[in-house]
Amino acid sequence: MNKWMFMILVVFIITLVTACSNEETSSNSPDEAENETTEDSSNDSNEAKEENEANGVEAITINIAHGNQPDEPVGQLAQKWKELAEERSDGALELNLYPSSQLGSEKDVLEQAMMGNNVIVMAGYDFLMDYVPDAGILTAPYLVEDFDELLYLTETEWYESLVDDLNGEGIDIVTTRTVYGERHLLTNEEVQTPADLEGKSIRVPNNQMSIETFEAMGASATPTPLGDLYTSLQQGLVDGAENPLPVLQGVKAQEVSKHLALTGHQKFITAWIGGTSYLETLPEDLVQILKETGDEAGDYARGILDEETKSVLAEFEEEGVEIYEVDQEPFRESVQEVYNSFPSWTPGLYDQIQELLESR
């Protein structure tokens, strides 16, 4: 009897151990499952590339350049674009990312593109006005009430004519749906009115729209590379800077400047552009994939921008930055002269834009 009881007990133990082992193998933790999903997604394009290479098909490599840090919304946009384009093209496209102006300034990289190089660069419309002047109005101060109005303008026949003019200059717009952010003013001393800017040197991008805007506000506009901003603030070469909040945090400007005025002087969208001569060499289906995935990445990054803007504001406050909800009307009034500063604009351009917005 004892012998039979012993055998039954052994069989029971073996069965129990086997069952537990199977359960453990088949049920990963949520983190492990999520990691597997992410790895599967990221491996799709790699597998496709390997398959293409095995079949003697070489992927088309395109360099994606911008001046922002990799962890900023723009950097995350570029990463998302890479993932989407490579997966959607089954590895026929390979996007290499170059953040932080690694390939040179905006102007330098655009010149590379116009010479036929395999590069796409993010550019503001204030920069593109050097080629097609009317493009600059999209970055004019206090032009619109919200980003959706700006994005709507890129869907109009007026904008299509801009694209045609840019094509004539050898520039092709790949995607238009990048919301860069609302620009505010971070300074070493308190600024709540345009009068407070008198005699202050404010770092701005090197383009006429930004320079004219801050000169109209009463500041001394000082164009310097974004990467030099922290040192310029430390050394007293500039008294402040303007940009969307995640960009200001990205260069750690808040460590030096402790006064933030929520001027909202520009709502800023950007385009990603390449050389017409290069893009014309690509298969049409791949160009379409670039455009579609670029738009999707732009929409994805807009959500990140909204969240990061809120969190940065809270973090600035925790770091001792004084935040001022300024009356924007005096700033708005001070920059009205900017709209008369560009004789190369089409006559009545501002009124034309307002009519487009009213008929939206």
C-alpha cells in the first residue's frame, strides 16, 4: 500500500511542476510583452532591409537634418518618421537622422539639397522667404489665433502657388504638418511690456522676420546659432532669447535666465524640404511614402509638443523661473509695422491671408 501511495505522489508532483513551467513560459509580464511588441515593430524594417540585400536591392538612403536636440518634439518626430517610412517602404527607404545641426546650418544643408544631395532639412518659412518672399508671412507675429489656422493655409491654392515658386528655385516641400510651437520670451531681467525690452539684446534666429519683429518691440535683435545660446547668456552677450518652451529647455536656457514672459509672439510651423533635382530621381511611390509618413509623424509630434509644453512650464517654475502672463496687446500693437517692412511681398498679402482665414 505504501508503495502505491509513493508512486501516486511522484506522479502528482511531476504533473504540478510541468503545469507551472508551462504557465510561466506562456505568460510574460506586461513590460516584457510591450518590449516584444516594440522590438517586433522596430525589427520589421530591418528584416525587410536584409531581404532586399539578399535579393540584391539596395535601400535608398536619405539624411534627415534639423537643428534641435534628439529628445525635443522635433527630434522625436524625426525618429517616428524614420520608423514609419522604413516600415511602410518595406526597407526600400533608409532614413539617417542628423539632429543638432550636425550637417551644418539650415542654409548650408539646404544648399547641399539644392545641389542634388540626398538630404531633407527642416526649415522655417521665415528662412524660405529668402527664396520666395511671400512665404515669410506664415511666420509673421500675431498672424493667427491658433495652429490649425496656419495648417489650413498650407492647404489653400495660395500655398500651392508658393510651392510652385519654390520648385522653380530648386526646392521641394516634402511635408508641411510640423507644429514647432508657440514662441515666448525668456530673459535675465523681468519683461512685461515692450518698453521693458528697450536696450536689451535678444537672441533670435538669423532671418529678417525675427530681426524685424524684435526690433519693432524695441529690443536689439542679435542673431546667433541656437547651439551657442547657453554660452551667450552665461557670458552676457545676450540678455535673453525667444523660442517655444521645449526648445528653450533643450538648450538649458532656464539655468541662466529666470524671467519668462508668455508673449506668444509667433505661432510657428515648419516645413521639411529637399532639393527638387534629387527628389525627382526617386520612385514616385517612395516619394509618396515620404510625404505621407512625414505628415503622420508631424501629427504624432504635435501631441508630444502639447504635453511637453505643459510639463516644461511646471518644471521652469520649480527651477525658480518667474513666469509672467503678460498682456499681449501692447506687443501685438508694437509689431504691426513689421507687415510694412517687406517691399518684396505681394501687395495686399496680409489682407489676402485674412480673407483666406475668414472664408475657412
